[in-house]
Amino acid sequence: MGKKLSKERYESELLSLQTELVKLQQWVVAEGLKVVVVFEGRDAAGKGGAIKRITEKLNPRVCRIAALPAPSEREKSQWYFQRYVAHLPAAGEMVLFDRSWYNRAGVERVMGFCSDEEHEEFLRACPEFERMLIRSGIILLKYWFSVSDEEQEKRFSERLSNPLKRWKFSKMDLQSRARWVEYSKAKDEMFAYTDTKHSPWWVVEADNKKRARLNCIRHLLSQIPYQQVKHEKIELPEIDKSGYVRAPMHEQSFVPDYY
């Protein structure tokens, strides 16, 4: 686990990394890059927290999150990857997938939401699908957040007792605990097929949330060569208020000043 990370150091390191993420964002726009980052892992492993810190200071028009709900009946009849393709980035965009097409190798496999044939076809097709993305010019990064069963239990218990986090707990979380071994086997099989040289999985040790966030962000920055974009100097113009008369303030509705 290592020495405990102080709040002061964590916040300082995070701000420094977020500053670099802003530079990366500007480089992505300037160079017309297309970036996809996949976040997978155990329930309560901290994927959402890492994504939140990555996007916190970024422009949502440039860096957006794709967190797809369960597929509709129509989507179930489509080519499996089809609904994910619709969320891929155009030039100058980054997309962070909070869970992704790997649902088929995880929850769908374990819970029986897909057939054995569909699962086998996914494992065969996925590496080819990712090769297609990379050949098209997309920068693809895949992160697996790994958390111990003891830490997961602790986080689930906190979700159940904390009203601010209760919404995070679902019936699927119960199944993820009850089927821990099945999920482990599914993950191992998924890695055997999809942890490839052209698109490797990067495992984030996530029992310590703060360290996991910092390590993930630093690694992400190291995987995409970027430079600071130079901006031309801009001077704000003076405001010419001549000829303008402000409407009476008493005619407007104001939010009560409670604080």
C-alpha cells in the first residue's frame, strides 16, 4: 500500500496533473487528435472518481464521458459494437468510456445476459475491432481498476450507510459480491484475448483511491505525446456603455440571498 498520502500532497499533485490535462486537451484540439479511454474494473473500484478528476477542469465539448445505459430491444438486435461506435470521437475530441463494449465479457457473461456463442464471438471480434479503431487514427487506452474483496466490501457498506452515496448501490452490486469468483474468471478470460500488444490493458491498483487517481492520470499523460499550445496575446476591449440605460432592478426576480 505504501506510506499514506497526505491531503495536502494529494491536492497539490492532482492540481499539477490537471494543469497538464488542460495542456493535453489543447494539444488534442490543435492537432485534431481522436482519443478514447476505456475504464473498466470491479464495482466500487473507483473508476467514476478517476473519471471525475480527469474531466473536472476540462472543456466538456472536447472531453466527454460516455456512460451508456442497458441496451434497448432495438440495440440488442444491432451489431454488438454498433451503439458504442456512435460515441467515438471526431477530430479534436476525447471520449472517456465509463464501462464500454467490455460489458459483454463481464456483467453480460457472468449474469447470463448473452449466450456462450455471443461471448465467444466477442472475444474473437474485440481485438479486430480495436485494431480497426487504431488504424483509423484513434488513440486507444484501456484501464482496469483492481480492488480487493475487503476494500470492495468496505466501500459497499459505506454506500449503504451514506445517503449521499446510496444511489450508487444497485442490485448488480449484490451480484458482484455473490459472484466474485465468476467475475474473476471472466476477467482473466477477457485479458487472455484482449490484452494485446497493439491495445494492452493497464491495471490500476485501486485499494487507495487517491493514489489510483494520481497514478492513472499520470500514466494517461505519459501515453500521449503533447506540447503546450502557444496562445496569442489578447487584450480585453473597453466597454462602451454610452446610450445604454439599465432596466429597473426592482422589475427583475432575484434568487433570495440566503448565504
